Amino acid sequence: MSAVIHLQALGLTEYEARAYTALLALGRAVPARVARQAGIPRPKIYETLERLEGRGLAAKVGQNPLEYAPLSAREYLARARRSFDDRLGALDRDLSRLAPDPAPEAVYHLYGEAAIRSLCEDLTLNARQHIYMAGEPAVGDMLERLTPRGVTLHRTHLTDLPAIAAQGQRAFLLARDGEAALIAHFIEEGGSGEAHGVHTHNPVIIHLIEGYVDLASKHLSAPR
């Protein structure tokens, strides 16, 4: 059951996740019935339900017989979300102290198609306002599907413009929010060598890519 897996990812044990989903299905029940529904050994069900109670996911609703009922999953998710956001904030502060943001002029080399595609996905998913991309249609199609709602996508082909890749390579350009950019060269099928590229926060390179994409768009739309 996918809910059990997701609850475990949030920190519940397997027994806790199974008992909680069983309670949600039953509404309220004695421990023995929860154990049967969840497939949990009877000797383990009492301590499992007590831990759920401690997490604010279950509550005793009767003593004779002893029964448990599930508490709001929505409230638990809200608490989990706040806790996760707090941890991310603390991690961001700690990492900033350990390694300050890179200098804007820094350029980082990338090697291998998997590494390049992964960075493309990260840049796209973190976009807030604008994405500029051009070249390599398969990569562009994938990223277009990942573009967040509300983000303006500027996309074009690299056609009839000065070449930016060597023979046997396919170029791809990506810029995001005026903050980060990627220039990548993928290897054509059957070609030799390894996909490679550069990642940078240099505003000059970012603006050049944005301008290049705009130029390509206007060139393609101009009457022939």
C-alpha cells in the first residue's frame, strides 16, 4: 500500500504505518481487530498503538473494551510539513556557513549525460518566473513537461544560426530566472566522446543565452 510507504518516509515504523492505515479503514476498533486488519502480530499491537498515540495519530476512545480511533491525518501532515521546513531551514543555514554561495563568475564543468540531465531538471523545477531553452528536442520536451505552473517558458530551435557545437554533438542551452545557466553538448548516436557542459551563475553568460534564445525565436518567426 503506497500510503504505508509514504508514512514510513515521514518517520513512522512499518508497524505504525500499517496500524494507522488500518485504523483509518476501521474508524475505531479494539487492538486485536487492528492487528488482524494491519497484519501485525498480536504481541506488538499494543505498543504500536501507544506509539501512534504519542505521535498524535491515534487516541483511546474506550476502556471496556479498550478501543482506539485514528486522529486527523491532515493535522499530522501539517505538523510533518512544518518540521520538514524547519529542518530544511536549519540545513540551509548550516551549509551556508560551511560553504558560501559560489562567486557569480564561477563556471563548473559537467561530464556525462546523466549529470547534465539531472542539473537541467533541478534548474527547471526551481524556476520561479522564466526559463529559456533551446536545442536538443528530447531534453527540451522532458523539461517542458517539468516546467512549474506560472513559469513563462521561452523555447526555440537552434536553426540557421551560428553553430555552437562541434560536428557530432548536439547543443542545448538553458537559463533560469537570470540566476543560473547551462550550456551542454550531447553526443549524437553512434558518436564518440562523452556529453559535457558547463554550469554557471555568471550574469553575462546568462544574458547571452537569453538573448540567443530570443534571437533564434525571432529568426524562425521572421518571413522567409
